[in-house]
Amino acid sequence: MAVRTIITEGDPRLRQKALRIRAVDDEVRRLARDLWDTVRAASGLGLAAPQIGVLRRIIVVSIPPDYVEEGDPGVELTLINPEIVRASGRQVGLEGCLSIPGWYGEVPRFMHVTVKALDLDGREVRVKGSGLLARVLQHEIDHLDGILFVDRIADRSTLRYIPDEEEEPAAQAAS
């Protein structure tokens, strides 16, 4: 439908808690299409509605096939009112964010998560993710609660600026 402007750190909407979506209707489906258009245009792995200035609880996740290793399947998810219902293990990895362009840092996350949400038909779904998928899900759900990846960095010395031309593919671990 439309590529929206991604708001950046400093915009107060990034620090607000998004509102629960009460009904999956045409307006929500249009918002989902805009999120998809925007994340694809930005070459991100995920995007949450607050990142385009819409304080609603919806995220999209797009991990291309072979992104981490050859043979990995791709993942494309639209999740409404997502919440983590189970989490285990630990991983630490490099994350960046489309709302904090050029900045990356090592963020501790759960290694495995189960997320409960609604799909675009309003049906409940459960998504299990490990590794990168778990990381992206946690990152995007954090956006719905006004939390940015820089808030989760345990060792601030890992935070660094990497210009676009030097960006490592693995550094795009989230949106």
C-alpha cells in the first residue's frame, strides 16, 4: 500500500506502550501491508507499528531464506497483539534498529521463545522461534512496549556506530 517514514530515536512515540488491537479489520490489514512495504524498502528483518508512528500492537518479521546459513528457510510473519508466553536459554548477539540507524550493540536475549498472537484473519497462532528468529521476535515485541535495543545492552562498550557501507549482514539482527 505505502512505504511509511520510519521514526527515529528521540521521537516520543518510540517510548510509549502501543495499544492492543481489539478487532482484526480492514484498517489493521492496511497497516500490516504498510509495515510490509516499509520493512522491505528498508531491508530490515522486522518492524513494529510504533516505528512508523502508529501506537498499535502489530509487528512484521521477515528473515530471508539462507540469511544465517545456506539451507535456512525464510520466515515471514504478521503478528497482532504478540506476547511471549515461554522463553528459555540465553544468547548474546549484535543488534541494530531501523529507528537508530547505524548503531549496533551486543544484546542478551532468550535463545528460544514461544509467542502467542493473532494472524490477519483474527485467529490465534503460536510461533516458536530459536536463534535469530527468537531475537527478532523479542526485539519487535520490545518496540510495542517502548523499549529499544540500546536499553537491553548489558555492556555499553559494545555499542558502536557502523556506517551503512561497512555494515555486516549479521549486524542487521533486528529492525
